[in-house]
Amino acid sequence: MEKRLFRSQARKMLGGICGGLGEYFEIDVTLIRLVFVALSLVTAIIPMVIFYLIAWIIIPIEEPKKAG
């Protein structure tokens, strides 16, 4: 099965972008969030906010898991 990037419904705090990236790359979501915050502080917050908003629009929502 092909690996696809989705916004996480289970591990989301705001839009699920960091949760989806953590699941896709099989990395702890907390590390993704810490890297995002660090990059935001280093590059000024506006570019990272713009990146997050664009990712929120482009990346589809995770499909609900079927029971059974």
C-alpha cells in the first residue's frame, strides 16, 4: 500500500499538520512540533504561519478508520 500524507485527526492540536507529518515520517509528534516552533522563532513567525496555513489547505484530512 502506498504511503500518503494526511492531516491527523487523532494527534492534532490545531490543524493536524504536525501530527500528520509525524505519522508519515514515523517520528514522535512532539519532536515535529518542537522543530516547527524553533524554525518559527529563527525565521520570524510569519513565514512559518503562512506555511502552516497553506499546508492546512492543501493536505487532505485523514479518512476515518473503518471498524471491523
